Amino acid sequence: MTDASVSRPPPLLDSRLEILKKRLFSNWFDGIVTLVAGSALVWIVVSIVDWAFLNAVWSEAEASRCREVSGACWSVIEARGRLVLFGLYPSEQHWRSTLACLVIVLTMILSCLPAMWGLKRLPALWIAGFGTFVILMYGGIFGLSVVTTEQWGGLSLTVFIFAGVFVLGMPMAVGLALARRSKLPVIHWLAAVFIDTVRSLPLLTILFAAAVVVPFVVPHWAQGDKLGRVIVAFAVFYAAYQAEIIRAGIQSIPSGQEEASQALGMSYRAVVFDIILPQAFRNTLPSTINQVVITFKETSIVTIIGFFDVTASASAAVGRGEWGAYYVEIYVFVALIYFVFVFGLSRYGAYLERRTRLHHG
Amino acid sequence: MQRIIRNRRARGYLIQAVVLAASLLLTLSFILTARDNLVSQGIATGFGFLERSTGWPINFSIVEVTDRSPYSRMLLAGFLNTIIVGLAGLAGATCVGLIVGLMRVSSNLILNVLGTVFVETFRNVPLILQVIFWYAIFTHLPSPRGAIDLAGFGFLSNRGLMIATPSWSSWDLLILVVVIIATIVAARRFGGDRLLTKWGIGVAAVVALATALLFFGHDPDTPLISRPELKGLRFVGGATIKPEFSALLIAIMVFGGAYIGEIVRGGFLSVDKGRLEAARALGLSTTQINRFIRVPLAIRAMLPALTNQYVWLMKATTLGIAIGYPDYFMVVSTSINQSGQTMELLLLLMVGFLIINYTISGSMNWINSRLAIKGRS
């Protein structure tokens, strides 16, 4: 035994191969698990690639081959994709629907940039984006023909409901959170009862009530159209959840800050908007993003109360006729659309979580 | 007037009075408009309609209902349907979530990858799309004639899953209750802290139950097990699990499993590394560390999030209406369409979900307080 072999310390970092060995074959049981799970993984990947790419038919022109091959028949996307994306929107106006979607997506991306985070900038951005969307979709000015909300559908309807819920729901949530923290007992209890009741009900029942029951209990002149009612009800639902998130954010701020600013003679409005809310929002960004993600997915529920969003139009696209057998392809296509939005948003949320953790140690 | 507005307390009272008056006025106007509408449609208010017969059937129920059944029974059937698919879904989602969560915290790279892919795939697609997708899969299965044979256990066709069931008589419930009580008493009396005795009692109870059911549980002239058989165009015998139920159940299991998997993972990651190192330093084996340190601490960390998830999943069963599963919400909304008793039925709907939610969160909080580490808040 030489001195060198005794005194040399083990390397601080394992080589890559050793890490791999440790994580795949650390003992015999681990090795068996790796082999079994690995072959399952390979089988899954191979069958998906086989189905989606190798044996697939890609163009509508070749649709007749769909019956012969074992893979996916993507021709159905070419044939029915427009129905899925645009619903019943007049086909010569599809560019407006596309542009409107892009505007909202751009607004979403812009509001993800830290430079845009401000209690004045962010609302301004969303009101501008939302306004442009409505003008593009509804028309009536700048020589655009009017397209009523009954004809809206597909992806742009999904995006519209989402944006509408966010734009209406966020101010409501701030109001509810402040009301629940109010020192006036009546305001506090009304807000608490309202929030807890809404949170204990399924979203579907609230939307159903808005679509079916509101015409019953609200005078005719105050009803608005069905889409508007549903978006307001959805916004109320979102606000009840978001209000609790904001309240948690407010509670995480040391009370000394509020007392100090009151001691300095700042008005209630200044304390709330300059001291409390900016910090509350920053502290709760991850859970806010999470709630936004859930809201985006839940827009699909409007399918049930008769709206033609992207989920409903997917069902309609395969509902009857020649393409009925290729339902998997359509549903996978729609699932991918949702996936892109939701996965992107949740990755962004994870990034924010890391970022805030770095800033606050 | 100016002085009142300046005065803090007076202003507080003023604001509260205005808000209270406004909300009361709003409620009053709702009630008045609703009454006007009811009168003009000739609908009598009150819960008298619950005794009227419905005139429409539902396609799935565990209590016997026909289109002659009164509204009260139909609502009960819907409520039970919600409970059944909800409980089965929660149990299934918890199993899936446990497996996926453990895969994600395991040291094995391939299990990590599989778990992550599962979670990211099923969590990022709306539940309703998944429900519709599974339903489409089930209804595109071959017809009963070409049904898929599941190696003697049953048949899978577009009418649902036909499974063999033991043909039990009315003695079953009695036997079941007796055996369960006997087991609990025996476990209390002899079990103590010894794990082996507890297992022994459990095995003995299962054996006793099986024997009792085998000899006394079924009518002498019926076969022991009722198997589904193809007669003409449909199956006779056994039990049928409808595709609506299966599709909703699988969707909730998979979607809920992805979320619960994350909760499980979070629970395990929250266990302080120092405690595990301390346990190792004390010479505990890996199994002992898992059993006495890691799992108990992880479960405590999971429970609050799990409660929220359970309540959420229970509410999500309402999506069954998209594929025609007659849960409580679907029965209520059909009743509203058919009878016009909007306000009463909406009240029943809210009460039903409040009961379900508070039962879940109440029992989870009870478990939580029982499990909480003693001597800590």
C-alpha cells in the first residue's frame, strides 16, 4: 500500500458516468427497476413516434389512405382545424380572429416581463390589449363588419373568456381582499361570507346560475347577453380565489410597515397602493400564476353551458360524419393547444419562484 | 355634514349602513323579480314539487329509480351518484398520486422521467377535455358481439364493462356487519401494539368473511358467481359498469393523480434533511428511517394540501354532465328545466355541495389533528 492511495481524498464531484450509475444501478433491485421501467419508457416513446410520425398520414389529399395505415390521420386537422380554431366565426373574417388572438397572447407575454409590473402600467396594458381584441372581434368601426358574440368560437373565444375573467376579476379580487381585511365589521363579514360561499361551490354551478338563473331574478334591462353574464360570473369565481391569495400576501407584510406609513400621515389610498399592494403582489406571484393557469384550463367548462370554445368545437369537429373515427387526433391537437399555454405559464411560474427565492435568500 | 364625513367613526358607520342597505335592497329586488316571474309562469313556490313524479329517467343509479319516481328520490339518486364517483375517484387518484409522487422522489432516473412526464401531460390539459376523451375511447369500443374478453373477469364493449359478480343474498349485509364488529373488537382486545397479531386478526377476518359468504351468503339454487353472457345483441348476468361512470372515474383518477403526485412529492421534499442524517447517524436502517421518520413526517406535511385537493376533485365531478353522467348537478339542472322550481333547486344544490365539502374538510381536519405531533401547536 502506497502513501498516495491512502492520502488521496475521494473526488468532490462524481464524474458524469458515476452519477448515472448511481441513479440507475445503485444496487441489484434498482437495476431491475431501471430495466423494467426503462423498457416501458422505450415502448411508450416508440409507439408514440410510430403512431404520430412514422405511420401517419399528413395531408388532406391523402385522406383515403387513413383507413389503411396504423398511425395517426393528421389529415383531419387540415380538414377540420379551422372549425376547431375559429368555431362559427365567418370564414372570410378569420384573419381578425387570428390577429385578436395574437394581441392577447402578446399582452400576456408583455405582462410577464418585470419591466411592466406596476400598478399603473399593468392595468393600462391589459385594458389596451383587451380593447383591441374586442374591436377586432366585434367590429363595427374602422370599416370592420359586425360579428356578434353568438358567432364567436374556437380558440379566440377561449382566449377572450380568459382575458375577460382576468381583467374583471383582478380588480374585484383586490376589492374583496381589502374588504375582508376592513376594520368595519359589516364590510368584513359580508366579504368573508361572499368569498367562502363562492369558494365552496363548483364553478360549473356558478356559471350555470349566471346563464340560466340570472334572467330569472334580474330585471330584463340589466341582463346583458349570455356571454357577458358568464364572464362576469367566472370573474367573480376567480376573484374569490385570488382575493384569498392577495390576503395571504398582505398578511405576510410586517404590520410595522402599515403603522409606520400611517404615522407618517399617508392617506389610506397611498398606504394601500404604494406600500401594501405592490409587496403583496410580489410575495404571491407564484400562487397568482398558479391560479391564472387553473383559470385558463377551466375556461373549457363553458362548453357545458353551450359555448363554442375550443373544447366544444373539437367535439363538434369529430361529432358526426366522415372524420368521426379520428377523434384521437383532434383531441390530441386541442390538448396540445392547451398544453402550450398552460405549460408555458407554469414554467414561467417556476422561474418566478426561483427568482423570488434568490432575492429574499 | 362635512364634520360627519371628516369624523372617522361616523364615516365608518355611514359606509357600513350604505353597504348593508345596498346589499339588502339588491337581495330584495332579486326576490321580487323572481316572484313576478314565477307568478307570470304559474309556478307555485315551495318544496311541494319534491313529491311529484319526474317523468324522466336517468341512466345510472344505485337506488332504484324509474321515470315515475318523485323528485326527492331522483335527487337522492343523483346525490349518491356524486358521492360514489367522488369517493371512487378520490381513492383512485390517491393511489395514482402516491405511485407518481414516489416515482418522482425516488433516486432512480428513469422513474423520475416517467413520473414527470405523467404529471406534466395530465396536469396541463383541462379535466373536461380528458373526460370527453376517455368517453370517446369507451364509446368507440367494439359492440357487445365483438366485445373484448378480459380473460374470464368480464367483457369490455361500447355498452360498458361487464363484470362477474358474486350472487349474494340478503344475509350478506348482516354477515358483513357482524364480521366487521367482531374484527374491531378482536383488534382492540388482543391487538395491542404487536403488528403481527393485528395482521393475523385481519387475515382471519377476511377468511371468516369469505367462508361465511360462501356457505350462507347465497341462495342455494343460484350459481356462486353470476357471469355475464352474450345473449343475442346484449349481455345478461353479472354487473355492468357504464362507460359514463368509467370515463369520469378514469379522468378524475389520472388528473387528480397528477396533482396529488405533486403534493406527495412536496411532502417528501419538505422532510428536513438533518433529521434523516440524524437518524442515519443513530444507526437506523433505511427501512426504519422510511417507516419511522420519513413517511410520518411527509404525511403530516401533505395533509392540508390534500384536503384542498379532495374538496376540489369532489366539485370537479360535476363535469360528468358533459358526457351524461347523472350526478347531483345534472339531476338538479334537469329538474330545473323540467319543473321550473329554480330557486328551490338551486338552494338544494348549494346545500348538497356544502354538506359534501364540509364533511371532507371536517374529517380531514380531524385526521390532521389526530396525527399532529404532540406538544406542538
